Amino acid sequence: MSGILYLVPTPIGNLGDISPRMAEALAQADFIAAEDTRVSVKLLNHLGIKKPMVSYYRHNTSTSGPAILERLLAGESCALVTDAGTPAISDPGEELVALCAQAGVEVVSIPGPCALVAALAASGQPTGRFTFEGFLAMNKKNRRRHLESLRGEERTMIFYEAPHKLPATLADLAETFGPDRPVSLCRELTKLHEEIIRTTLGEAAERYQTEPPKGEFVLVVRGAEPREEPEATLEDGLDRVRALREEEGLSLRDAVKRAAKELGLSRNELYRLAVED
Ligand code: SAM
């Protein structure tokens, strides 16, 4: 019987966010796979846990992943942690989870700290529909393509960014979505200097051109205003009925039924008009 891969989130700044379930998963796993063992050992020391560790980071996933899978298949259980936050979210883990899923190894996700969720919830932007965009690429062409694909996006958009790249990213976002677009800059979440700056992309870009940003940021950008679809009139309905009758040979009743459905019109009103046409 194979073991279980536990995805164990770790605090994004505040050790008070360690939950009993996270600590239990770390204490009970046979071994821990960590993005940076030097970072994770501090957390383990804080919890008084001693465990064998292996490293699993961005540049060794293709060798370390199969080695971890082999141990899981042999019956060991593994707790995967990253430097901060939820594994597999803009952090190593995605490929390992896919490997486990393919091999039929159980994956248990322990809910916990995740910067994007904390930021969105407190952003003041609409939360009903959102899209997580992670980090924008450094490569100019890929970055442009990514931003272009979001130009008409109506959902709230969430981006991660490193402080030294923040000024350039804000300038690119302001250029793509316009300087008046609302943004919430969620900074140093769960830490001493936690702050949510609710402003516009233009103002934020200007501010950080002169003031070097400090700390970690999540950007929550308001989506585009929904486009108003022009409402169809009964005249449009009549045109469509005529076309359906001529081109598809539909009966008056069937043509009215189709046209009314396609254009969101009242079938009775359209029929009344169409019989007199
Ligand atoms: N897996 C992590 C998670 O669940 O949030 C994200 C890891 S990603 C490599 C790191 C990015 O997350 C940072 O560049 C920043 O955008 C965001 N982040 C992490 N901790 C944060 C915090 N305390 N406050 C604001 N943003 C944070």
C-alpha cells in the first residue's frame, strides 16, 4: 500500500498561523521534502520536530520528484513544504502532485496560509470571480502576450511580484489597463508592517518610481467594467425571422421560436408582429 503526500502550508510571515494539523502532518510524516531545507529546518526547530529531509526545488523537480514518488510507492509518507505559503501555488509542488495523481498515490492538501487568498479577501475588490495570474514573465515577449490576454478581463486579477520588480510591473499594468484602474497593493501580509494600499494603477506606478518598495506584495487589480451588449429590438427579431424562413425554409412558428430564443425577445410579441409582416 502506498503512502500519502501531504501538502503542508507554512506561515507567510507570522508563526502564529501554524495550525495543529500542519504540525501534526510534519511530525507524523516519514520524511519532509522542502524547497530550501535551511529555511524549513528553522520551522521544524520551532516546533521541536526532527525529521529526515530531502530537497525539492524548482531546478531539481525532474530528478527529486521521481525519487520521492518511489518512496511514496514503497509505503512512506511525505510532507511537502516550501519556504512560505501553500506548496504548488507559484512554488514547487505542481509536478510532484501530478506525478502522484498519475501513479495513484493519495495527496492530502492541508489548508493554510496562502498570500493570494489573504490578499484577495482583504483587498476590497470584487471576490465573486477572480483569476490568479502568478508572476509576470521577465521575458518581454511573454510578458506582453500575458498582459494582452488580460486586456478585456472582467474578473478581479491577482498578481505576485518581487519588490525590486514592482515599479516596472505597475508601469506595465497601468499601460495595459489604464492609469485609473483600481488596485489594492497588499503588502507584508501577516507581518508587523502589514498594509493594504487601495489606489489606482497610475498613482501606484508613480509612487513607486521614487519610493523603493519594501517587503512582499500581492497586487489585486479590479477587472474591466462589463461590456454592455446592445439589446436586440423586435425589428431585429423580424429581420432574423425573415432570414430563417428564406435561408432555412423554417415555418413562421419555428422561425419565431428560434429568433426569439437567439435574441432574447418575447416569443408572443415577435409572433404577433411576424404574422402581420
Ligand atoms: N506559495 C506561496 C503562497 O501560497 O502564497 C507563494 C510563493 S511565491 C514564490 C512568493 C510571492 O508570494 C511573493 O513574491 C509575494 O508576491 C507573495 N507573498 C508571499 N508572502 C507574502 C506576504 N507576507 N505578503 C504579501 N505577499 C506575499
